[in-house]
Amino acid sequence: MTPRIDMTATQTGAKLMKRFANLHTVLQQSTLPVSTQELVSLRASQINGCAPCVDMHTKEAAAAGESAVRLNLVAVWREATVFTEAERAALALVEEGTRLADHHQGVSDETWAQVRKHYDDEQITALVSLVGLINAANRMNVIVRNQGGSYEPGMLAAVAN
């Protein structure tokens, strides 16, 4: 499969990439744990079949100290013992927020209650924003058939600077 277009080579694409990178920086500076952010981004990317984002978030998480065991179990987090209750709430939110068409009411009240139990308003704002941002990035990458494998930790942060 070959990429259809290098959007970053266009003026509009380069501007958008910088904005995405800046939004990512804002989220990383929030009080939502970076490990949770990477797990959430990885899970949405797995669901959406976004190879470059799976590549990026796996490598960023590993570079930040995330264990290979936890990264390998994100796709089956419900059957794994290595995630905290707070992380489980975040993973449920990203799954329901990514698969909106599967739930006529979007995110369930049960999932929302779990998120409220474990995160404050500041963290929830970051978490909801992250779900929206990663889903947008996934969709653009999948549409243009960007490929994974060449990401190096820190590349996205470099775009923001």
C-alpha cells in the first residue's frame, strides 16, 4: 500500500501538522498522566487501524518508560490485570468515544461515571480533547494511507517547535 499524498508537503498540511503538534503539547502539559494519554492514543489508533499513530504512540510510551507488557495488552485491556481502575475508565471512554456509531447515546453513563470517579475536570477536559484529537489524526492518516514504522520518539514535539 502506497501513501496517496504527503499532506505535510502542502502549505495547508504543514500548518495543520504544526497545530496538531501544538495541541499535543498542550495535552502533555495537562495534569492527565502522560502514560494514560499514550495508552488512550494507542487504543484509538488500534481501533481505527492507523499504523503511523500506533507506531508513534507505542514508541513514545516506551520512551517514557511504559512496559512492553502493558503496551502489548492495550488491545485486550479488559482481560488484562496490568491496568489501574483509572486507566480502565480512560480506555473505556476512548473506545466508546471512538466507536460513536456503535452506541446510540455515545459514551455510556456507566463509563462517564467511572471517568468522573477517577479524574478531575481538568483531566477530563484533556481526556475528551485527546479522544477527539487522536481520532482526527487517525482518520486523516488512514484516508491518505500513511504508513507506520519510521517514527522516532520526539518527532512530533519537534514539529511543534
